[in-house]
Amino acid sequence: MKAVRLSRSLIRADLVPSKSPPAAPTRHHGATPELFSASEKSERRFWEFFTAHIRNPNTRVAYLAAVRRFAEWCEGRGIMLDRVEPVPEETSLDEIERIHI
């Protein structure tokens, strides 16, 4: 198989990655999910996690999207934050889906 080399002139400007990373999530990125807004402390911890503990901006944005989906899933089933427990590390995703979904 022959390797293909693209000329830089063929790459459109709008396809070139931005030099500036995505902005860190803040309260301006939307409302706090209901799951995490039950108390001032849980809401503060929610935003603190995304703004202070994840250094990579792309990771922050991806984690925020995943956590929002999880919160919507919980809210749709009436699950409150105090009922959410960590899953043992050795538990597989297939097992979790079989048990809980």
C-alpha cells in the first residue's frame, strides 16, 4: 500500500485545529444538572471538579458532557445523588448494563 502525502495547500483553513483550547466549563456553560443542585455544597463541588481538578481543556469538556448525560439518566429514573454509589473497579461495563439498565 502506497503512503499518501497531502500538500498543505489542500488542507482548508477551517479544518486546521484551533490554536486556542476550548474554554474551561463554567456556570456560563449551562445550568448545573438537577442531580448536583440539591445543595449548595454539591453544586459547588460539581463546578469545582470541572474548573480546578481537570487540567486538559478537551478532557474537561468531554467529562462535562458525559456527566450531564449521566445526570439526565439519573433524573429520568428519579435517582437522587445520595443513592449513587461508586462501582467496584473490577466490575465490567457489560455487567453494569445488565444489572442496572
